[in-house]
Amino acid sequence: FSHPGGVGSHCTPETPGSINRGGRLGYSLSHAYGAAFDNPDLLVVAVIGDGEAETGPLATSWHSNKFLNPAKDGAVLPVLHLNGYKIANPTLLARIPEDELKKLFEGYGYTPHFVDGSDPLPMHRLMARTMEKCLAEIRAIQKKARSSGRPERGRWPMIVLRTPKGWTAPKEVDGHRIEGSFRA
């Protein structure tokens, strides 16, 4: 599927729109913040799997929002994709109740927005509405900082996206469950 001659299984700098070399976990969020610094018109959406979120570098990267200056920097919208598994094992963040997860990310300085479900069409609509809401929050933080000349650390939005593992994959192959299992 990916070698030789196919599409790579991980994003690389050669992949349009990608600045992060895939296959190394833990750096997507810090790279996103690095791209946003001193780039006032840029919005970077960083999609973070729950397996990657358990790595040390990424756990520390959640605090990068504290360095973001809304008067002169761009913005980062983290999307934490909780599907319950890392490769073939359960993840911790997917097992935390929503109220506890909300408090965790509020403690990191974010306003978490939850998108949860498994039916594709309603999920696409909900995700689109949530992205629009987050974009409006980001623009409000930046507008306030840029018009006042006094940047304050805002509570940046983030999205917690909860879907089944292997969502939209075949439910079953050769009698083995795929969607919602470690096989996805």
C-alpha cells in the first residue's frame, strides 16, 4: 500500500500542507505552535490522536498556548481525536469522563468543545458548527488583543473529537470485527 511506489503511510514535508514528518509521535502540537508564532494571519489546525497525546513531548506541548501572543501571532486549534486506542492498546484520555477531561484542558488554558458520535452525516454537521464557533472565539481573542495593544492570555478553544476506532471502515472483514476495535 505505501511502499514501493504508493502513497506514504505517514505525512512528510512533501505532502501538501504538511510541515511535520509523520511516524514520530509527540511533536504535532509543538510544530503547530512554532508555525503560528510571528505569523499573525495563520490558523494551524493540529489533529492529535489519543495515542500521540500520551507521549511526553505532546503532554508538555499543551502548555505552548501560554507563549502565544494574540496581538502578533497566529493561532492554533488543537483537535484531540479520541478513538480509544493507540495502535492496539486502550488509551487513557479516551477513558476519562467528559467532565474530568473538560477540567483537565481548562487547567491547561483551553476552552474545550466536544464533538461526539458515530453517524457520519450528523457528525460532519456538528464538526462544521464547532469549527465555526472555535474560529469565532479565536478571532475575538485576536481582535481584542490587536485593538487594545495589550495582549492578554486568552483561553483558546480546542476540540475533543470522539469517534469509534476505524470509523467508516468496514464493520467486519472475514468474520473479524474492524470498526471500533484494535484491528482498525
